[in-house]
Amino acid sequence: MDHAADAHRTDLMTITRHVLNEQSKYPESRGDLTILLSHIVLGCKFVASAVNKAGLAKLTGLAGETNVQGEEQKKLDVLSNEVFVNALVSSGRTCVLVSEEDEEATFVAPALRGKYCVCFDPLDGSSNIDCGVSIGTIFGIYMIKNQDTVTLEEVLQPGKDMIAAGYCMYGSSCTLVLSTGNGVNGFTLDPSLGEFIMTHPDIKIPPKGKIYSVNEGNAKNWDTPTAKYVEKCKFPTDGSSPKSLRYIGSMVADVHRTLLYGGIFLYPADKKSPNGKLRVMYEVFPMSFLMEQAGGQSFTGKERALDLIPTKIHERSPIFLGSSDDVEEIKALYAEQAKATSA
């Protein structure tokens, strides 16, 4: 029996313990972010449980359907949204919420206000629920200067001002990946304890990867740099091996694989979606923040993704993120095109 390994397993680094350790590095901290993150973690546990039961509880049905008892059923993404809104408001640490499910931002009642803004996609990839493909929650946290007079303009901050971001993936296991601006750590939900345990400390993305991830069904509408890059992945001219294509169609799952194995994830603009498809505030920014914290890069086709300043809460953007060397290649192709058009 391996007693050393057993002893090691009894000293569990839970997500709560990790966040408290991070907090202790800042003696002036009042623990507000710690409390907010613990409410987000609770929301993730609730959604993980609901996702596991979705097929059995008929939670995959359309919102507005009624069950045999005449009760209105809630589709899983509607339910997830309510769970996160309630968890975030009740934390007493937020003043404004931006959700993919709600057209307008939610301003918290003055009595419950705190200094943070949370932008989130409560259930990304929810169209994949029925076939058992991984889905997830994505979130990003900003500080608001004056919580009492907060306006929508204050919410529209560039991604580089974000103070924390993460995602929770509901798949073969439930994995939460988090950064508070000091590296990236991964935690896995232990169902027997109901706790997230650190399983991926200090995640670093490899500088170059062997995988590219893109929806090739849109290829006929791509711009020249994207088409050239994907062609180069498949038919390299420098004698190297071609890259492998992996595309799940659930952003959390595709980015998670990219983060762990390296490579590049692309969702470019095209003729059909000239501004790209992914939303800036709760998809592009949090994932770009995590990529950069793990040593990767993120690019919109024009600039560093985190430098983008959104003008509306549901704004969209093209995105190329992943291993630093791979993103450099696509940046070079866009620079080449910009030079050719300005010549």
C-alpha cells in the first residue's frame, strides 16, 4: 500500500482553500472576491447536478412546455441562468450582471449591491445537451468604481481590466478552470465530497500545438488569412507534419482541450457573420484572459483580444486563441493582408 500517496491525497487543495490562499497575499483584502467566487462555485455545482439529470428530468425540453402535472418546465439554459443570477445577487457583492440569456443588463437592487460586475454565459453549447457532448458555464469579473451610480458605460470595459475569469465544463467529469490574474488552475468536482479539488495546478499552454480547431463548414465564406492559415495546417510547406483537426462545437470544450494540449482555436469573421459569431463580454474576453494567463495569445484579426473596447453588451468578435507560436502565424497573415491592401 502506498502510504505516501494516501497521505498526499488527504491534503486536498479545494477551490475554497485555494481562493483563500490567494486572498491572504493581499492583507488589505476584505474577502469580497472570495465570497463572490464561492457563490459562482455553488452555481456551477447546481448546474452540474441539473446537467447530469437533464435526460431523466426532461430538462432538455423547450422552455414553456408543461409536464404531466401541469407545471411549466424550464429548459436547462433558462434554469442555469436563474441559478446564476440568484447566486450572484444573493452574494451581495455584485452591482450589475450581464448574461447571454438576458437582452438587458441586470442592475442589482441598491441594498444588495457590491463592487463587482459579472459577465457570464450560463450554459454555453446547450444545443449539445441532447447528445451528451460537453457543455459549460463561462464567466468574467470586473471591478466597478462606484457601485451606487453604476451605468452601462462602466460595464463596457476592455478585457484587460478584468480581475478574474473562468469556466466550468460539464463533461465526463465536472472541471472548473479559474484565474484571478495570477496564473491558471484547474479543479475537478469530487461528487463524493461535493467539493472542487485542484487537479491541474498552474496550467501552462505549450508554445506550439499539433491541433487546429475550427468549423470548416464555413470555409467558403472565410477571408484570405484564415483560408491560408487552415491550408497551411493541412498542407505544410516547411516539411513539418500536418496539424490534426478537432472541433467539438462547444466553446468551453474546444478551449479546454486547446489550453491543455496546445494548438489554436479559431472562430473567424466570414461573409455570413462579418463581425464574427462569439460574444465579446462573456466568451471572447474570459477565454482570452485565461489563455494569456496560461502563456498563450488571443487575437481578433485586428488587435489583441483583451484590448478591444466593447460598445454594447452582446457585441460579437472574431477570435483566434491558443499557443503563442500558432497565434503568431495567423497574426503574420493578417499583417501581410493589411500591408497588401494599404499598398
